[in-house]
Amino acid sequence: MIIHTGEALIDFIPVRDAGGRTAFFPAPGGSPYNASIAVARLEAPAAFFGRISRDFFGDQLVQGLVDNGVSTELVLRDQAPSTLAFVKKNDRGEARYAFFAEGAADRRVLPGDLPELPQSTRALQFGSIALIPDPVGETILSLAEHCRGRCLVSFDPNIRTSLVTDEEEYRRRIARGVAASTVVKVSDEDLLWMSGSPNLEEGARSLLEQGPSLVVVTEGSAGARAWSRDIAVAVPAEKTSVTDTIGAGDSFHAALLAWLHHSGLLDTGAISGLGKDDISAMLRFAGAVAAKTCSRAGADPPRLSEVQTRFRSW
């Protein structure tokens, strides 16, 4: 089981109505939420842990998990409202967000909510904007630190500085997330902010020094790279027609974990032993999944059948 924890929210995606005016279409979202659905669609076992509102948006979020085969056994329902995120896309389909989250249900996860992890747990995936506010931020970090050494821990910081009021504390939290993790997946922009170095290898190795076994860096249309202690790998991006980039990073992260699951390598010890060919195959698979996500509107990751024909190793 791959457990995902963090924000579950409603993305309001811009669309044009018949009169050419901008309207907004509500769609379930949130980085770890998206990743849980992507993992399940790639036929790996997924569960979501967090608080989800009892309002009708929350019902939509829970139904999205159920419809895609994500376990909701660890979901807690809450009377507080759902977080809302309004999306603005530029000419390249790249998304920017305006969040409305004060007092929202997904921010109210408490230390006492932490579950007894199922015996089937093989990985924890966490990160994104849920690390910024309390109590949810401290709760999730405590869970990640508890899981370190017990299962594979995978972290996507998904840096959102526009939401941060205390940068020093935020940097401390990101550092704790890195130190708790086996795998860290970052964008090139995230890595620049985290390390301060414009050199990707230098930045990635600075993260490796903090404890992870593998750092994966996405570079948009330039592809992806990965570094372990002894190996460096780069793969080009998949060619695709970009509708938008919503959920692309989440589906890439999910695909890394799904590839490890299907390859029998979803294990802390196995990560440090991955060879160059393994890492390259994993990045190519994740790139194909992300490209398919970018080819359609919103966070709509592909099913395994849409990409598996090109990856015959399972």
C-alpha cells in the first residue's frame, strides 16, 4: 500500500463559455490527492490519509477517491469547509493558483489523528502546501519522521512561496521533509529555491547529503534527471501537445512509485541499489505518464493501459 497525505481541495479550472467569457469548473485536486488517484490508475495500491470536509465539495473529493480505487479507510470527515484553489493558465498552459483555505478541513489534521499504519504499507508520499499551516504541517512531518526506516518515504515539496508568511520556519520544515525521505522529487524551480544553486547537480547533491537515497528533478520540456550517491541519469521529455500542466508533477511522482511497485522495488533498501538502467526506465515511464496528463485538461492522469504497451518489463 502507498499512503498519500496532504491537501485535498477543489481546483476551479478556467474554461470559456459560449459567449467567450471565463467561467470556472470545479474539479477535485491537491498534490497528494492527485498523486493517490494517479497511483491507483497505474494499478498500484493507494490510500489517502487526511481530513476532508463534509460539505458537497468534500463529498466530491471522497467520491473521486472511491471511483478511482483509492482506499478511504484513513480519511477523516470534518465539518470545516473545503479548500478552494482558483487556477490561472498562461499561454503555455502553465498553471498558477490562488488559494482560499483559512480554517479549511484539510488544514485541521491533528497529531491524535495519526493512524496505525496498515501492515500492507510499503510507502508514504507527502508534501506540498499542507506543510505550511498548522496543525496539519507538523502532523504530516511527524508521520514522515515516524515512517523513516519503516517504509519508503517519498517527498514532493511543491514549493509555494506565495502562501508562506514565515520563510525561515518554512525552510526548516522543508529540510525536515528532506531528511525524513528516501526519495525526493522536485522541480528545477523548487530545487533552486531549496538549494540556492542554479547548478542542478550541485543542488541535488546538497539534498542527498541531508539523507535521501535518490533525488529526482523535473525540468518541464527539458525532461528529467536523477541523482543517487553514485549515479546520475538524464532523460528527455516525452513529446506531447500540452493542454495544461495541472497535475503533471503529481502524476510524475505517482508514476515513480508505481514503477517501483510493479518492479518489486518499493523498498527503502532497494532504492539505494538502483542501477542506471533502472533509474532511466523509471524516469522514462514517469515522463510518459506526465506527458499524457499534460495532453488533457486538469489533473486527469492516465490509466496503466494507456502507457504500459511501451514498457514491457512487468
